[in-house]
Amino acid sequence: MKVEIDGLTIEYAEAGSGAPVLLLHGWGSSHAVYRGVMEVLADRCRLVAPDFPGCGGSDTMKEPWTLEDYCDFVLKFMQATGLSDPILIGHSHGGRVAMRMAAAGMVSPPKMVLLDAAGLIPKKSVKQRLRAKSFKMIKRVLTLPGIRRHSGGLLEKARRHYGSADYNAAPEVLRKTLVSLVNTDLRDQIGAISCPTLLIWGEKDTATPLADAKIIESLIPDCGLCVLEGAGHFAFCEQPGRAYAILRSFLP
């Protein structure tokens, strides 16, 4: 299914009927990651899952976005698809958007599920800090007047060497968007989330570590954490049987 939001064609999936549920996927993913979740909840919920701009079958935005732009997009998508204060389910970046919206009162979800959610700026290891410092120094040199024109693509090579896989795989507009997102920390905001919130997290998640989940659990007043042992950043996909049983017990 498709809908137009601010001139962008947005692809989305919909299934079931009943309590409205909005599913927000992670960075570089698509609504397809929720196929199993939608199948097991379709008997009791109306599930709607968009592809964020630049992901799946949706158009890419023309300019870099901030977290606030994503929140604005979700509000417009909800209006276009007739969703009013749905239950929110968010994986990774989708969880970051869900937390920001709920904390700021942009929506009033009756419940929220965060799956290995992003939104906290992690402490960098010594190695990570050195890599970041090295890239900044190289960038500073290669962008000096008189050197830029003769750099011969060296800056792009440095980006590929020092950047993450997500960063390197993205076009420039999404690279700048990703930089903005990963430098946004929500820990001072999420204590304002008032709805019952369930965290489902992979024990071995290295992208958004389990330590993040414990911080989020401690900050949201009505919050519980379910840890899937041995699972990583896509824990709900790696152990679907357990994840789906937990979801069915929490959702109407």
C-alpha cells in the first residue's frame, strides 16, 4: 500500500482489525521486518507499518532529517492512515522515534513496546574515540583550502575506512541524517513517558547494548524488561516464538 506525505511516496503494510498498532522499523530496515509480528497479532489488532523515507519502498527525503522531522512524519502518516493514539512498537531507530513522541506528548499511546531501541548515546571505547579523532583530523586536513581540489577522493576513502557499515551504505542525505540521530540522547526526556512500556531486548545486542535497556527501564515509571538470552540486535526476529508470546501477553 502507498500514501503520499509531503511529496514523498511512502510504502506501508497493513493487516488485521481491532486496537490500532503502529510499527516503526529500525535504520536501513523496512516494514518487512514486522511480517511475523503482524501475522500473530492480526486477529486482535489493526497493524500499520510504514517504510521510513529512504528505506524499503519509500522515497528518499531531499534534505537531511533530524529526530523531530521523523516525529513530524509519523504524525502526518498517522493522520493519512486514520490512526489515533495507537499502541507503538518500535525497533532500534523506530524505538527512538516512539520514545521521543511519547515523552513529548505528541501521542498518547495506551501501551508501547520497545525492541532493542536506540536513543541513548553510548559511551565510546578508547579505540572508538581514537578512530573518531583520527577521522576528524584527516577531514580537517583534506578540506583545507588548496588541498581539497587535489585530494583525489581521499576524504571519501577515509569515510569508508572509519565509518560504520550503516554510514557507509547510505547516500549522503542519509549519512548526514544518521550523524544527527546518533548524536541525539533521550535519557533526560524518557522519564516523562507515562504509558505502560515493555522492553524486549537481546542479551548479546552490541548496537544498543542491554545496559541501555536497563537505563530505559529505570527511567520510565511503568516499564518492564524481557531479555532474550543469546539474541542480538534483532532479538524479536532471532527468537520469534518467545518474542511473539511475550507480545501477545502484553497487547490486547
